[in-house]
Amino acid sequence: MAKRDADPKSIRDVLGSFVEKNNLQTGIDKVNVADAWRDIMGPAISKYTSQIKLDNDRLFVQLSSSVLREELGYGKEKIIRNLNEELGKEVIKSIVLR
């Protein structure tokens, strides 16, 4: 049986240790990246986004508009910077637009 700790802990600390112990951070990052994409890019671009997938440190974004894909290709570095800033840590190192 696990030993109880008498010191009070904040929910943030308890959840943080739970996530770390069970290796859940990768899954949480995947969800957070999709939310950050919608927040940063806005509804106009989100409307043309069909799939967002985080694989290690690469973000794959499926777009339904070739014109938009070409236009976003010019600003990849700024998009990466804005998404990482929204996430609060460096999760994305490159973006692949499809």
C-alpha cells in the first residue's frame, strides 16, 4: 500500500506529477497544439484545415486550399514561433503543410 504524504499539495503539483509519472505529456501536447493552431490562425484558416498531427517535434497540417498552403509556406518560421509561444514551451521545430 502506498504511503500517504501529510503535506498539503496543490492540484497543479499533483496533476503535474501524475502526468510525468504516466508519460502523458506527449498526448497532452498533441491536443494543445491543435487548440493553439485554431487560436493563432483564426477561424478563416481553421476552416480550410482538415487535419493537424504532431509527430515528435514536427507539425503536419492538412489544408484543403493549395493557395492557402502556398501562402502559409512563406511564414512557417513565424507560425512556429507563435505556436510555441502560445504553448509556453518549444514543442514544434518544423511544419509540414500538405
